[in-house]
Amino acid sequence: MESKQFDRQFIWGCATSAFQIEGGASADGRGESIWDRFSKKPGNVAEGHDGDVACDHYNRYRGDVDLMKELGMKAYRFSISWPRILPDGRGAVNEKGLSFYDELVDALLEREITPWVTLYHWDLPQILEDEGGWPNRKTAYAFAEYTEAVSRRLGDRVKHWITHNEPWCASILGYQTGEHAPGIKDWPKALAASHHLMLSHGLSVGILRRNSPDSLIGITNALMHVQPASGSYEDREAYRHLDGTVNRWFMDPLYRRCYPADIVADHRESGYISREGLSFVYPGDMDLIAAPIDFLGVNYYSRQIARSTAIPESKNAPRDIFALPPDQRTDMGWEVYPDGLTRVLERVHREYRPGQIYVTENGAAYGEKPGADGRVPDSRRCVYLRDHLLAAHSATESGVPLLGYFVWSLLDNFEWAFGYTKRFGIVWVDFETQQRTIKDSAYWYREVIRNNAVSLNGAFNNPNRY
Ligand code: IFM
């Protein structure tokens, strides 16, 4: 059977995040996070779900690490809960919170699974939000304190650090569209938040280098493959603006020491920033943000078609209007578009030249359940993963330094505003009993890891073949 072989050193892993799986919301002195507060407000999260119990990973992490071992994972990307470590956002360290991650890291290392730690995956301590959250510059310095506490404790054993997960989501969804915590709808705040997130990244890089020598340090961006719906001026403008706000706004500061001038101009025209420019950028900030990093994490799920109904002379007309083609969507409504992953990776390599690239998230929400035979026949997810891995492989053939891939996600989990209604896991979680059931896709992925290769074809519906 024809297959595509990956480099011998290629890292195969899976990813999760603290708020989405841990539960233990008030265990052992954990403080409140913005997602605790946000999810408790009716209407914010589907079916009123919250993260109080989630996958109960806080109590079941040993079993989950065993599961990873069984599935042949070489690396595990997880995030640390800031309010577990610093319940007041800064200051006193909660020893029990740190111990949890200490033990998790040891459990992984004992099973020869490399820990990849993300410091921030959206669960800001609520107390810091009460002081202004990410739009407040002081939050970046609180993040540096948090980085200090975590890296001092884990830096001897953790050698892969990701400062932030998807600062676009944390700033734009959190402070502009309000779909995510803290649920604010304010462009100027969102822009200040984005800068302070990037600044906090820069501040943390130096701390991580000091406390965790010989480690690899990076950041993860959500990158979309954006295309104009047509060649019309309006659609090309919609494309430029969408690509600029989602992709370039978070890439240019890291690799070019600046924000994209066209988007700064757009925001100035819209009145989101002052005539003078970006008042929240202080001298020296851009140098800090552009501190050399070792790798870029890329999260890729889908493409976006940029379409505008705006008439060109109307400067403030909505530009973010886009529509997805109707076919081939996951349960999120996201188009399945593997080629976009190749394009994103090639573009990042061509335009920004990161030394190393890892796909730190890729996966699909599909709701297949355990059948009477106990199997979860999620062949659509197998196809999605296969085609995206082939797309990733194709990028490596054109010279992209892609060195690893993390499937999102190990477990079905709390999918933010969708609660538990969308299932991204390669392992089914029964949220009543907390029972885990390995889906067909996880068996398939185990085979990929074992062979270090992806077959171009093959049946996905017979677990016995694995
Ligand atoms: O579940 C999220 C994750 O927390 C961040 N990246 C996208 C995933 C799917 O929506």
C-alpha cells in the first residue's frame, strides 16, 4: 500500500488545554478564571455547560497518561492553569497547584512522553480581568510573574514551551466579538489586548531562557488560509483585511518587529485607534516581542473565504464578511480543506522563516458515538486526519521545516462557547460516567505513529486491522 514516510525524528503527539479537560474548579486552592465566570452567565455557553468537572482530568490524569502511552504518543501538549498557580493572578504561589503539574510532568516522563507546556490557553485569573484584563498593560507583567513561577519549578524537566495559544482568539474573540470570555465587544480594547498578549510573550521568552536552559521556546498562532471569494476589488479588500487581522497582525510583530501598516491604517480609519497610531505600543515593546524564538506553533483547521458586500467608497463598511462553501463541513460548520494546511505552512516558511514549525493543533469535531459493540466508528475523522497529514507531508517536501504534529484533541472536551456539544477527541468521553473509549481514529493514529508514515488509502472501519 502506498504511503508517505515522515522524517525519523518527526514528533507525533496530541494536545489538550487546562480549562477544557481538568475540572477540579475549586480543588486545592485554584482561583476563579474568566471562563468560570463567563460560562456561569446564562446564554454564554451552549446548554449552560461549564468547566467545573469537564473530563475530570485533575483527578484522572494518571489514567489519561496511560491512555496516551497505549496510543503510542511521543509528546503531549497541555496547558497550565494560571489561576491554579497564582489564584490572585500574581503574588503568592499555590503550592498544590504547582504540584499537580509537577506530578503530571513526571508521569509523562516515566512513560517516555515528552511534555510540551503551553502557559496560556485562555484561562486568565478573573481577579486580573477585574483590574482590566488583557487591555491593561499590567496583565503582561503579571503573566511574566506567572511564567517565572512555573518555569522555576518545571524548567528542569520541561524542555518545550509555548507562551500563548492563539492570541487572536484570546484578544479578538474575547474582547471584540465577545463570543469568548470575558465577553467584551470593544475593538480598541481588543487591539490593546492583542498587543499586551504579544508583549507578555516577549517578556516570558527571556524568563524561560533563564529558568529552563536548553529548552525550545515558541508561540502558537491560529493561522487561517484566507482566499478572496472573487477577483473583485471588494473581495480582494475583504481578503486583505481578514488575512491582515487574523494572520499578519500576530505574525509580523514576531518576525518583523511591527504591526502590518495596512491594518493599522484600517483601524485608524475605523476610529479604533487614535490618529497618532498605536498608543499602547511603548518604546522597546516591539524588540521584546520579536525576541528570537526557536519555533512557531501553527494551529490549522479550515480556510476562510473573504467576501465583501461593502461598496468600496464606504470606508467603514463591514469587511469581515465571509461565507464558507456549503459542502464538506465538520460539526463546527468548518470547511474541510486540507490543501489550506500546505498553503499556510508554505507561506509561513516563505514569508517569516521560522527555524522550526510544529502543527500544534489540527483536528475535527464529529459526533460519532460508541456503538453496541463498543467501537466508535469515526471514519470521517480518520479521513480528515489522513488528508491533513498528507497535506503536512507535502509541505515538508517543498522544504518547510515542519518537525511535528499534535492532533487536537486527545479527549472530547469543553469546546468553549459550544460546551460539550462538539467532540474533537480521538477518545470518546462519557461526561456522565467519565468513561473513556478509544475511537477508531485513535487506533488509526497509533498506526501512523508506529509506522512514522501515512497510507494514502486504507479502510478506517475495521479496528482489527490495527
Ligand atoms: O478547542 C479549541 C482549542 O482550545 C483552540 N484551538 C481550536 C480548538 C477547536 O476549536
